[in-house]
Amino acid sequence: WIAFFAWIILATPFSYWRGGSTTLIYDYARVGMPLLFIVGGLAITWKEIRTIFYTIASAGLVNLLTARLFTQDVAGRVSLESTGTIGNSNDLAAHLLLVLPFILFIVMDRKRNALIRYPLVAAIAYGIFVIAGTASRGALIALAVTFLFVLWRASPTQRMVAIMAVVILAVTVPLLMRGSAKDRLSSLFGKEDAEAAESSEARSYLFKTSLRYTMEHPIFGVGPRQFANAEGNESRVEGKHGSWHETHCTWTEVSSECGIPALVFFVLGLGSALGLVNSTWRQARKQG
């Protein structure tokens, strides 16, 4: 991660707009980078790890309460009334996908009182309902992958419970969803939906453009956080309107904005994090 950050700094002098990239560096150095050390370095005992899990789970409950009180219908999709970092439907779904497993951790914690654990099952079910209501196709795929991961890692009893839960949710959630949200999600399985088709076409264009920028600027990219500006201004020069939007793909956002070396460091950072979590999980199982 240090190498990734260093490459972002190296890419800034070659940026499409150096001022915008410098702002990104300042924000990352002030908040993002220190948190990697703080969160990763503070939890060194099992008790501290559990404390972090419970903290994230508590925050997840606040997220669900916020969704219950402050969501709105935008073109048939659930989104927050705020324009903050999870105000967008897709961002809200992704955020809930991150925090719901920590609530599940409490449900599975036999050391907790049943009066605390069992009501949280309803909270998780509501969270999945909100995720479905966002009509985020990426979130639907992520839910399916999560289910497969559970089947791979869970005990036989846990697998049976997971299968039963999925069957119940598969029957009840579609009945409670709005028709427009169901139509959008069904586009994953071949059904025509005008809004979903338009969204897919726009994202396909952004993805192909980000790949082109990666090939044209393989070392330093077009500049950290500058894909939207580079694409928009290029389109304007060509007499087109332009998308003026991010890549919608994390991998090509890194490669097109900061170069292929940054993508390598990024992938290694994620891979090492997953490896550490996996080894810690194995150690926890051995120690009970």
C-alpha cells in the first residue's frame, strides 16, 4: 500500500490536471493512508478484533436505521435522501453488503444473549431487502458470490441454515419489491429494461475508454482522479457531449489514472490483506 501511494505521487506531475490530483494526494495522506496503519496496527488481541467487529456491526445497525428513516424512491430505486458517500443506490447497496456480515457475526456468537442475537436476524433480512430495493445488479451478483462463499466455508449445519434462508428470501423479497426494481434486476437474466440497457451501454463505453487510456498511458495514467476530466474534455474537443463520469470499474480506474504499476501494487495490497485475514481466521478456528 505504501508503494501504491508512492506511485500515485509519482503520477501526479504527469496528470491531466495536477491541481486535482494533488488534492487527492492530500486527502489520502491525511485520512486514507493513516487509517491503514491505525486499523491494521491497533487490533493485536482476539478481544480487540471482536471489539472492532462489534463496532462495525453497531455502525451497520445505524445504517439500517438510517435507511429505514431517510430513504426515497428515485426512478423505482431505493436511495438515501442525502447526497453523501452512500446516498447513491449502488453505493448504499455496496456499503450494506460490507457491514451486514458483522451483524451476522453477533448472531452466530453463542456468548451473546439470545434476546440480542435473534432480533438481529430480522435486521439482516431488512438489510437484504434494502439491497434488493436499490436494484443494484452488482449487489445482486455480490450476494450470490457471498452465498457461494458461505457454502464453501460454513459447517454442515450452517450450510443448511443458509440454504433455507436463501429460499425464504428468494420467495418473499420479490413479492415486496417494486416492479421497476424487479425489471432492472431481471435484466441480468436477459429481460429487456430500457433504463438498465442504457446504464449498461454507458458503463461499457466508460470501461472501454478506461482500457484505451491504460494502453495509451501505461506508466502514469492520465492522472489520479482525472479520468472523468480527461474523457469529458477529449469528447468536447471531438464535438461530443462526453460522459464526465468515473470508470465504474475499480481496477481500470487505477490503471487508467495511475498506470499499470499502480494496478499491480493495488492488487498485491488487496491480496495480502485477504491472505492475512484468511490466516487469522484459520488461527482463530484452531484456538476455538
